Amino acid sequence: MSGAMFGGDEVGALVLDIGSATTRFGFAGEDTPKSVFPSVVGLAPSHHAASQDSVPMDTSDRDLPSGTAGGAARRSRKSYVGTTTLAVVRSNVDLAGVMQNGLVEDWERFELLADYGFATGLRVDAAQHPLLMIEPSWNPRESREHMTELFFEKYNVPAFYLARSAVASAFANGRPTGLVLDIGASLSSAVPVVDGFVMPKSIMTSSVGGDFLLSQCAQYLEKNQIVIRPSYMVASKQAVALNAAPKWTPRTFAEPISDSFHRYSKQLVLQDFVHSVLFCSGRTFDRDSVANLPAASFEFPDGLNISLGADRYRLAETLFDPETHADATAPAVSVSSRASSASAMDATSDGTKDPAGGLAAPKPIGLHRLATAAINSCDVDVRPSIGSSVIVVGGGSLVRGLPERLDAELRMALPAISKLKTVASGLSVERMFSSWIGGSILASLGSFQQMWMSKQEYEESGKAYIEKKCV
Ligand SMILES: Nc1ncnc2c1ncn2[C@@H]1O[C@H](COP(=O)(O)OP(=O)(O)OP(=O)(O)O)[C@@H](O)[C@H]1O
Ligand SMILES: [Mg+2]
């Protein structure tokens, strides 16, 4: 039972994990999050009062009045959250995510995701449930305190806890010590965890990840004169031969479609492309070595069919060797992470945690180099135990062949670690949701119940007390 005792009643705790691509929300003690939805919020322009709606609306997901933090102007804006709601064609709605460089950047949209999660995703009263929130492993004090204040003050939760993402993932894999290599959407991170604690000075991040792959694929398609026409644009299509010009008829709309809606819809096609086409070759890519490996075909929403041979491996190679294979001019295409419009390769920092506690814009660093740098930055005596559990998690790790290739690269890069082991769950949900699952296990342990920060502690000691409760 995942409960804690509050007012004599045992109530189930909730676990909330807001990533740059998806939000995962559910009940502690369960195997997977009950509600998973894009971390994207659409906002109507401020002159659209909550009761007005000039475009056809979906009614299956809840449309919510905008949250509290953004002030009066924003409060009157209608908001759109949830997979089905976001898929409805709309003019004039601004779709955007909440994170930038691995940290929450837009608190108003963050609240709207939480509002939606409580009201529609789980249909629970927040005031009745302790909440364990998964936070980025490098979450700075200011952001931790803001989260604490928000959940106690706005949602009135009876108890709150912040769990570092990497610690939760390590926990989900039953390994209190190891290197958590999380290949997410907006970035990848290598976070050493020792006995359940993050080694903050050794956290390394790279811009290589899911969004990076989307940008690379977008650039590849553009260079091959392939125009992405998302499904919403297509009224009908006919079957055509491989590589033949598509035969499709466009849908017409009374009002112009917002740029962000178009970008979001394109992002979904690109995601589908990445998930179904890309493949990591077993060793360093060269065109000859992959010449005999299988090709993959892909059909776009307008009916165009293409087949990719070597390029499906070359595009995946950008995860390991961005210096050689990535296109430095690839534009950012994801709306879910609030990446600057500058190219993914323009970042100037060294990709590590900055001393202020946040993250500077990470640089593209190959995954095995990222993991190696993080391990080598730890004390010599803990390197063997960290290297014996390189825990691979995050949606980006689902590119086929990735764990095997990573294992081969790490063995070459770290010959001194004789017991090197790459741990990657064979179940994709376990890798996708590892931090949520770790939080779910943690919050349901009997021994954890004394760890919560209670509402009373918050009222007596204030938001800064979170630093003492959740180290
Ligand atoms: N089968 C798949 N193959 C390749 N990539 C995938 C697959 N499934 C999901 N992804 C990618 O994984 C990414 C999402 O991963 P994840 O859910 O770990 O990110 P997040 O936690 O929301 O973001 P972040 O960690 O950057 O804050 C997306 O970029 C998505 O395209
Ligand atoms: Mg993540």
C-alpha cells in the first residue's frame, strides 16, 4: 500500500514527473503512470476570453481556465492540454513546452500541466494526496523552493517530496550506486549516483537526445526535398510507388493555422520517423559496414513512401559521433522543449553543470563520451562501482541497437573498469518511465513515510525547509 497516514486516514500518494517531452502522473505503488500526456500547453491569445472559442473544439479532454501564476492578462486566456485536445486543428493558439536546458522555464504552463494532471489525468483532489515530484537531478534551490511553495499553497497537498530523477531511476533498477545515463528529449545526462545520492559535481549533459535526432532528421528530409505534410493538412491520399510523387488533396481551413500548431504536428511526424526508421549500428558507422544491413521504409501522411538504407544508421550515429555526422545547420524543431531557435550545435558552454546550479545550454557530446567523462570525473575509488552499473534510461534510449552499441563503446573507452556493465531494461516502458517508476516504489515504501515534508512542517519552517528534507 502506497499510503501515508494523514488525519487518521491512509491515503494513496501520487507521483508526478514532468519531462520536457511528456508528463507522467500516477498513483504510487502502481507499475506505470496512469496518465501520460505531452508537456505542451496551448494558449489562446489574451483577447479570447475563457468563454469564447472561435475554432471547432474538442470536448474529450478538459479545456481549463489558465493558471494562477501568470497574472490577470494570462488568467483570461483559454488553455489546451492533453493529447486529444492538442491534436485538434486550431488557429491562433500558441503551443509551447515548459522546460529549457533541463529546467522549468515557464511556470504558468507548468501549473497548467499539473492542473490537467489532477483534474483530468487522475481525477483526484490534490488536497487529499501526498505528492512525490520527480525533479531534474540538477534542479537549483530556487526552482525546488518554487515547486514546494506551489504544491503546498496552490494545490494544498498534505505532504510533498522532491526526488532527483537519477536517484529514482537508479532505484527503479535496484541499484543504489551507478551511472544513470538518461537519454531524454531536450538533452541527455550522465549522473553518477552513490548510495542513493547524486554526485552533483560530476553531472554531465549533452544536447544529443530525442529533439536533436528530430532536428537532424528534419534537415536530412529537407536536403532530400521532402516536404513534411502533417496529417491535419491531408484530406485524402492515394497509394503511390516507392519514391513517387505523393498524390494527395489538401484540407482547407477558414482561418490560418498557427505556426506553433503546424510545428507541433510536424514534430509528431518526425517522431514517428525517428522511432520507426533509426537504428544504431553495432560499431563505428561507415557506409561500407552498413551496406548489407536491412533498409527501412517510411510512409508520410501525404502518402509519400521512402526507403532508407545507410542513412538510417548514419542519422542514429549522430548520437555517438555528432562531430562527424551531425549537421550543424539543423534547425530546432521541437515545440515541447523551449529550445532557442539557434541551431543545436551553436551552444558555447562545455555542457556541464554551471556553478550557479542551473544548466548552461549543453553542447552535442557523443553518448559514450558523456558517460565516460562523468565516470572519470568521480573519485578513482568509486569509479569501478559506478562503472559496474551504467543504467540506460529515457525515451531516446529506445533507438534500436543503442544499448548494445553503447556497451561496446564503453568497453573500449574504459578498459580499466573490468566489471563494466550496461544495464538497459528490455521493457521499453521501464526505460521510458524509469524515474516515475522509481518514485512510485519509493513513495510506497513503509520506511519512506517519515521522509515526507508535511504541510505542518511547511507552515512552521517555510519553503526553504525542502533543502533539509530532500537532500
Ligand atoms: N521508440 C523510440 N525510438 C526512438 N526515440 C524514442 C522512442 N520513443 C520515444 N523516443 C524519444 O524519446 C524522447 C522522450 O523521452 P523521455 O520521455 O525520456 O523525455 P522527457 O523526460 O520528457 O524529456 P527530458 O528528459 O529531456 O526532460 C522523445 O524525443 C522521443 O522522440
Ligand atoms: Mg527525462
